[in-house]
Amino acid sequence: SGKSSLYRASGGSDVSDESTCSSICSSVSKPHKSNDSKWEAIQVVRTKEGSIGLGQFRLLKRLGCGDIGSVYLSELSGTKCYFAMKIMDKASLASCKKLLRAQTEKEILQCLDHPFLPTLYTHFETDKFSCLVMEFCPGGDLHTLRQKQPGKYFPEQAAK
């Protein structure tokens, strides 16, 4: 399918190697996203410009930060398609010995395909940064929501 070839193309980032995910995952398609215009938008930009990088995105707002990076609401320039972009400083990851953790996160996200989990649309690297372009989930993150619950856990009914 076109989406399947698009996903394969998304693994072919500017610097990263796609073979790792291929060896871990038996399937690279994302069936639940087959009608998603964001897949097409990424492919159009990649085809037109040859690759995807920070220059094709506008960072609109910082959504949060974590142990290995910061997440920004971003727009793929000229498309009105919004994504969550996790930007990780490679020097910082190396100094904290967290390069493997970042690589593992990317590999796991590449393999996932589930409507309840954020989709990784593409990834790329610059000299200084490693970036994951994911589905923007406007409701916030699950951890923050859980922290707001009485007793900091979800009631059984909410979990169902």
C-alpha cells in the first residue's frame, strides 16, 4: 500500500539506519492509520525536498520535557499538519549514557501500530539532535492524567 511504502520511507531518515527495526519487526505497515493525511504530507515533503529535517517544521510550543528530551507541538511547514516532536540533544544523551535508551525508544515506536498508542511518523537526526515526529495527542500525557487521579491511579472503570 502507499501508506506502507510511506512508513518504510519514514524509517529512512537522514542519518539513522532502518535495518534495526526491520530485524525486530515483522511488519512495517500501520493499518489503523491508512487514511491519515499526515502520512501523505510527510511523503510529499520528503519527495519534494529529498529528506525531512528540522527545517521543514515550525516549532510552535513546548509541550513538556522528560529525562531524555523535550517535546514540542510542531507544524509541517505549508501543510497545517500538526505533530509532537521529541527533540533529544545527542551530546547530552551521550554524557548521561542514555543513547541506548533513546535508540530503544525509537525502535519500539517504529514497531508499534495501535489506535491507543501514539504513532511515530518519521525520525531524523542532525549533527546535534535526534528527533522523533509523532502523533500529537491534544489531551496531554497519560502519566500527568494518572497523577491527577485520587490515589494517583485510574479507577477500574476508567481503565476499561
